[in-house]
Amino acid sequence: MTAKPTDTVITVRSPANGQIIDSVPQMDAATVVAVIGELRVAQAGWADLSPRARVTHLLRYRDWLLDNEFQLAEMLQRETGKPWAEANLEIPYIVDAINYYARTAPGLLADRTPPRHGMIAATKRQLLIQRPYPVVGVITPWNFPLGLSLLDAVPALLAGAAVVVKPSEFTPLTVAAAVAGWKQVGAPRVLECVIGAGETGSAVVANVDYIQFTGSTSTGKAIAHAAAERLIPCGLELGGKDAMIVLDDADVARAANAAVWGAMANSGQMCTSVERVYVEAGVYEEFIGRVVERLKALRVGEDDQQFRYDVGPLATDAQLAIVCEHVDDALARGAEALVGGVRVEGSGFFQPTLLVDVDHTMLCMQRETFGPMLPVMKVQDEDEAVRLANDSDYGLSATVFSGNRARAERIARRLEAGAVNINDVFGNLFTLSLPQGGWKQSGMGHRNGADAVLKYSRPQAIVSARVLPQREVTWYPYTAIRGAIVHRVGRLLGARDLLRRFS
Ligand code: ADP
């Protein structure tokens, strides 16, 4: 069904119907080294531009994305198999992110003179400047190929870095087309795309100065090891097993809608998908009834730009196998599928599935499923819900439904997750000024937030005398004499006491 890297070529197939879409050359390590070498040369001039000049290029690129929105969405749909409505989300999302970063980056990157502390600093001019990492590598998965690639590439470019993107070998086409657009707007050659599977990705990690990765926890750990070996920083956005808690004072209809959308959007292939739900006993029956109704109404199939389907195929054969394994495991251990529970015979689609009578011994409650499956557990009270929600290796995000915001916020403060949405799902994906990152096995560092641009740069401290020229003599014999005088005078004046009180 899906992409197959050979030694030299990657064949991209539609996950919806298995047809070949295109074949693209796979880049070897030597090619990656050459591409990064060219980026390194171009980056020097890019970093010399003012942040506002870089913003101008990004805004031109934003307009190019809008001008080419239809063609890009069409390609994205073909290589991911997403319904047309979902294929059309990524470009507006990125356009919005460019607008946000274009507005905030110049202020974040401006030189600063932090307040001085201490007697020696009092004589100094303290300048704090931000210098970009020369080349940033962005490695991305197949679930949101364009959105995730550009969401990291844009702030890195604004910081003054050059960027090499390595999209997933399953979905390389849209990202390659979007990077070609960067050249068409006449911007400096500081954005490139390299195509290939894990080996190409390893070559990126081995040659860049900062690596930003989105993908599985196991690959993320391998990348963290490789980055540590080179002592380069890395940002990792990894898997999730997001919990939803529905309390007995919640708007149950809204919670049921959110659970279904949260679990089925992108066929459940989102790091932040709702992967498990805990419902207080008082509203459990009503919640289940509404979820059943909603799930049965979903239309599963290959969309054709007519908005006729809601749930697309799994993007890869491997992903389909994981969903089958988790559902079969749950059913074998006593769970019941109130809706779905099987794949659509002979295709890459899986029926939207509701599992009840599940518990934490089952794979579907422990491991990331990344598919159109919703397991729901009844709980006696909020303490049990919080305990079970936190009983996970992952900690990306979570959701709480309650009619009482103070109660929901109290629970949010007890959840071990990088973000908590109250009475909504995915809300934090759109709050770009808040950091988005996972706890525990869900990642390291974050994207977005106040330092989203700064993380791609290094602070440099420049210290000089406040009053120039500096006349004091700095050489060993004189420093020793000066030290002796300061020491004596200090003792006479009780300097320890002064230091304690005024420094
Ligand atoms: P999934 O495709 O299931 O998310 P991965 O996390 O392995 O699985 O893939 C995410 C991205 O990481 C893809 O672009 C893939 O090619 C890349 N990748 C896989 N292995 C490595 C590796 N060892 N080093 C760098 N990148 C890798």
C-alpha cells in the first residue's frame, strides 16, 4: 500500500487505493553532506540580514503557499489518503503560523541589555545578542507532512538558521514541492529538502547543528543518542496516549462529539489524538450512547475532493497492523467492540471503533495506537480518573470535560501532560503563543511558545566597559597589587557585610 524505499528510489503509493503516485530518488549520505555544505555557505548571508528582512522573505513565501494551496492540498491528499477536508487544513495552519512568527520574531531576536547585578557588573555594558544555529535539521513523519515540516522550519528560518527538512519516506512529495516554492519566491537558498528513509535521516543528524524531530518514541531516542554523541541540541515531539476525562457535571453531548472527533480526526493518526477516555459513572451510559450514535454516522472511504468522507485509510501497512493488534488484543482479553472492531476487508481502512470493558492490562490502554479506535472506561470518581490518566508512559496532552472550570483546572494541575484542554480537543494546537511539548516518553523540549524562535539561536554575551576608553591596566603584577589593595580596604570597611547586604 505504501512507500517502499529501495537502494536508490522511493515509490510513493496512495494509502487509499494502492496506486503508484510517483517515484523519487533516495538521497544517500554523501548527497546530504553536500546539501548541508551548501546551506552552510548560504546561511552566513541569511544571518546577516535583519530579522525584518527575513520576515519579508517569509511573507512572500506565505503568499506563494496561498497561491498554490489547491495543488499542494491535492498532492497531500494523494500521498496521505486523507479526506479532502483534512488535506485542506495544513496550509491555512502554516499560513497562520507564519503570520504569528513574522509578528513576534523581530522582537524576540532584538539585542538586549539585561539589568546589571553586582559591583563589577555595575562598571560594565552587558549586551545580549541571539546568534542562530547555522543549520537546523527538521525530520518529520507522514501524518502531517507539510504542517509539521514548516511549523518547525519557519521559526528556525526567522532565527537566521538555514534549514534542511527530511520528510517521511512515505510522504515526501508535498514537502519537496513546498520547498521548491521557497526557491521560486527568490529567497536565499537556505531551505532544502532531502528525501530518503532512516539512513538519510541519520545523515542529517550527523551533519546539522540542531535537530528537531517529530515521530515515534523509539526513533526519537535513537536521534537523542546520536545528538548527544555530537553534543548538539535536539527537540523531540514523540508519541502520545492522550487521556480524556469526562466528569459527571459535563455537557455530555459536547464531550461525546469531542471524543469522536478527537479519536477519529486524521484516522486517529495524530500525536494528540484522544486515545482513551475515563467517564464518571453518573454520565457513562449517556456518553456511550451518544458516542455510538456519532461513530455510526461517520463515512469511511476514499475522498475525491467532494467532502464525501470523514475517515480515511491508515497511512501505512505497519500502522494498520498495529491497530489490528491492539483491537484484537483487547477483544481477546474481554473487551467489547460496540462499534467497528474490524478492518475494511482488503483495504487500508479500519472501521471507526468503540471499545468498552477495557482495562490497563490491554495494549489499547498502554501503547500508542494511532488509529480510529476509542477505548472508554467507567470510573467511580475524579481521583480514579486522574490516577488512570497518569498511569501511562506518555504525557503529551489531555482533555477534561466539566461544567465547572475551577474543578477542571484543579484536575488539569494534577495531570502529567504538557497541555490540558478543557471542554475541547486539540485547542492547544492553535494557541501558538503557548509551548507545545510532551512530558515523559512524549518528548523533550517544545515547539511554539515565547521561545519558539529563540530555541534555534544561541545567546551570546558581549561585555565591555560602560565608559570607554577603559584606562585601568590589566596585567598580572598590577592586578595583584590592585587585588591586595582591594582586599585590605575591603577588610577595613567590613566588605563581607556590605556584600551580604548590597550585592
Ligand atoms: P513513523 O514513521 O512511524 O513516525 P519514525 O519515527 O521512525 O516512524 O519516522 C519519523 C521520521 O524519522 C521519518 O522521516 C523517518 O524517515 C525518520 N527516521 C527513521 N529512522 C531514523 C533515524 N535513525 N535517524 C533519523 N531519522 C530517522
